Amino acid sequence: MKFDELDKKLRVFETLNDRYVLPGIYIVARLDGRSFTRLTKDVHKFESPYDSRFRDFMVATVMHFMDCGCRVVFGYTQSDEISLLFHQEENGFGRTLRKHNSILAGEASAKFSLLLGSVGTFDCRISELPDSDLVLDYFQWRSEDASRNALNAHCYWVLRKGASAKESNDKLMRLSVSQKNELLFKVGGVNFNDHPLWHKRGVGVYREFYAKEAVNPKTGERVTATRKRLKVDLQLPVKDNYSAFVSRLMAEAG
């Protein structure tokens, strides 16, 4: 059987279940590290509950997506996850979900592994969001998750100083948010609000405008040009201010 005949016969088995994100729908990808608890605590022994070197690896992985041909408007990372907001008119991979999930997971896994010096893998899932309000809700959701995770993590490691992993987890399950804050202050001697903001809010990566001195090539006159550059933000806002911030980035992206 000739190649063209084989191609026509078998290609359908690869593409039969392909789905496409409709035009005008926002694409948000969420990538999660696979077995990162073991990777970061047992294999590489990063500092608990937060490690700035691990954070920098995650941020560098986000920055890779911002500079590899994808039209990413906003990249966000907290813990072992990454969220990527694509431009509403992004047409990469023909808006095929199969391609997005496989290529984005592969890119994240490859970049992070190079930084780590050993294998670290990610999975990927796509949210198809029909309007900007749902985009804002999505990032509020991940921000709230970051805050919840931070409080639990700091409480857990305070408890671990005098209890087993199981005992610490069991005690945390019975505590309210206010009780966890009280535990941190009374047992750990730390106010939760005093922990670095990136612990509680995650880290954002986006393009910002800045002024750069230049020379007009025709007149030789010194001028100020407006350029864009990547910014790593360790002090993201919260609540309504965070929604307004993400909304501004979407508007500036056009």
C-alpha cells in the first residue's frame, strides 16, 4: 500500500477525537507537577515549606512560555503549579486541545528538568472560558488556593517540630482558618501576615511598559522610546485589586 493511502487510512485514528477551542473563547492552561512532593522533599530536599530556589525554577519555566512563541498574556505560579492565560485570539496549534495539552506539558517538563538537573514532569489541563469575568474568577480561585496552601503548609511544619506527619495532618483537619492563624502565632511565634507575599499569593509574570532612551536614526536627536519587557512580580495584589490587575493586562494585550 502506498504512503498516501496509508496516511489517509491511519491518520483518522489520531485525529478522530480531536476537539478545538472555539474562536473568541479564552484559553487558560494549568500545569501541575507530577509527584513533586517526593521530588522536592525526598529526592532534592528543598527547604520546607517554601524554597526560593524551587520558586525560581518555576518562575523560569513560566518565563520560557512567555518567550517561546506562545501568546501568553499572564503567567502565574504557586506551589508546583503554573497557570497560563493566552491571548483571546491565540491560534497556536490550530486551537486543538490535544496539541495544547501535550506540547505545553512537554515544554514545561523539559524546561524544568534542565533547570533541576533531573527529571521533573508536568501534566496539563485546559480551561475554555467564554468571557473575561470567568478568567478573573479563575485567577482569583488560584490566588485563594495559594493563600490556603500557604497557611496549611506553615502550620504543618510548625506542628511537625513536635509531632508526626499523621498527627500534624489530623490536627490541621480539625482547625478553622482563624484557629490556624492563632496556632502559627502562639506555637510558631509568627504572624501569618509577616510571611513573604509570594508564599501567600504566588508569583506573576507579565510584560510591562518601560521608557528607554534611544537616538532617532534620522535626526540624531535623543528620544525616549516605550518598550515592553518581562516582569516577575512577587507582590501580586489580592481580591478586587487582583481582578483589576488581570483585567488591565488583558486590555493592554489588545
